[in-house]
Amino acid sequence: MSQVVTAKLKQEQDFRFAIAFAGGAPPIYGDEPPPLGKASGPSPMQLLAAAVGNCLSDSLLFALRKFKQNPEPIETAVAATVDRNSENRLRVMNISVKLTLGVPAESLAHLDRALAQFEEFCTVSQSVRQGIPVTVEVCDSSGRRLK
């Protein structure tokens, strides 16, 4: 079963666009940083990074809740590296994601199973990975790296 996700963008001024979504979600505003725009909203690259991080966060939370575990609050940091390609065009070269659980690993049952499978269920990161390398790290609340 396929699904169509839609967004409508309307230019407000220069590089500032109102972005509306179906289903009643409130609009957000996108803008480019200076000198093109005024940075009055996230740039397209920031939105891409946020989409990857948000989807992975949701996927990890879902995987743990499936086992009735509460890892909250999860914090996620995303870094998208932008550089010029061989044609001297700016491109997102890679995306690094670090998810930090809000609790110690020892307090979560079935953590190993959740960590082994959650990335495969993240629609956005798996789609982006077809063209951009995405690396994922997971730590617990003490900073211990789990993945």
C-alpha cells in the first residue's frame, strides 16, 4: 500500500517560504541563511537533517516501547556535512546522528534487540541512505556508547 505525503510551499518574501502540511499540522517557515535569506526559519539542509534525526528518534522510541520500555527523554544531535562536489556544487556529503537515551542502558530490557532493528524501520533515513551516507550512534544517559 503506497502513501502520498504532501507539502505546499508559498513564497512570502525573498527566500522565506511558508510550508504547509496536510492533516492540520501547523505551518513552518523555511529560509536561507544570509546573504540569500534572513535565516528566519530552518534552511532546506537543516530540514533534511531534522527529518533524518526525528525519524530515527521515533523509530528507536517505537522499538523500545514495543518491549514496554521507557527510554525517555531521548535527545538527538544531527550533523550534516556540506561540501562541494566535483562540479563545485554544494551537496550534503554525509549525515551523522547521535541518539542519547534518557536512562541507563541497564534499565532497559530487550535493548539489544531494539538497537539491532530500529534503523531498518526509519523510512526517512533508509531513503536518504540511498544517496547520502548516514551514520548512527546510540548512547545511554551516562554517555556509554551502545551502538
